[in-house]
Amino acid sequence: MVKKNKKPILMIHDMREDYIEELPLSKFTLTFDDALYSQFYYWDQLKSIDTDKIFFITPSILNPVNSKQSTLFPTSNEAHRKFFELGITEDFMNIDQIKFLKEQEQVYLGAHGYYHRNINTIKKFKDKINFIKEDTEKLLEWFQKNLNFTPDKYCYPYNESNEIYQAILKGYGFKEFFGGYRKDINEIKLF
């Protein structure tokens, strides 16, 4: 469970070394979307920051174990484009890295959809509901099978949330929800 420390919540996609060196990250609860490899790559620096860290996992875009991982660290938009258009997963973590993070102090795993689909691209209401249910069931099955764990934190893909979406997720046991209200790390101003 995330500590009830009332720290503002920071949303991080593309992790960079200068964030660690220049930003007051310990003043925030850190949330990492998409399981990008850059987030794992900087773990040695991140682990020393005394704050909760929540990694939101999308199983369908993880990199296979023993596959090449890129240290070019494209933006999350570019990593998604490479995956969704070309099937390239080198910019994402693999299951062994997720398992490692799961065992670390002040680290929590959450769900980020199985397929990372924007539900607003689904036109019919009935189809949206069916997709959310199918995606969530597949997601929870993956977490149980691969991590022997059921997450209770959910971050909406593309930060697209609504009351119906949240009500469905609550029915599956999710208790904490994360979306666009988080402060984007790119918006932090240094004084």
C-alpha cells in the first residue's frame, strides 16, 4: 500500500538522468507509466530517493527476456509508435526486470491496461464496456500467472478515465486510480 504521506503525485514516462540530478523527486510520490526500459535503467539512482515509486505495467508491450533493449530512450510516444506500428519492444522492460522491481523497497506495481488502448477510440458504448472487461480480465490473469500478485492500483491508458470505467475496475478489486490529475515531470519548474 502506498504510504498516506499526502505528497503530490508525479507522472513520469521517459526517465532521464537529469531528472534525478536536478529535480526534487523526494517531494513527490513517483508514478512511472508504460514500463519503459529507461525507468529500469536508472533504477540504481532512483532507489536512493526516499519516496514511494509506483510502476504501472502494460503486459502486452513488455520486451521478451534476453531480447535487445535500447538505451537510446525515445519518448513514450515514439516507443508506442514503434510497438503499435512495427511490433518493436526494445524500449520496454521485460518480465525479469518487473519481478526485480516488485521486490524492492518503496516500490509498488500497478496495472496500466493489458493492451494500452484508448477507450475513446471505441465508438459504441457496449463495445467499450466489453473491451474494459476483457482487457481487465486478461490483465489480472497475467499478473497472477507471472507475478503471483493482484494489483489494486490502476493507471488509465492515455489518462482516459470516467465514472463507468472506474466502477467496472472497482468491481475487479482496484482501489486506487491514477490519471491526468498527476503532475507531469516535464511541467516542474526549478527556482
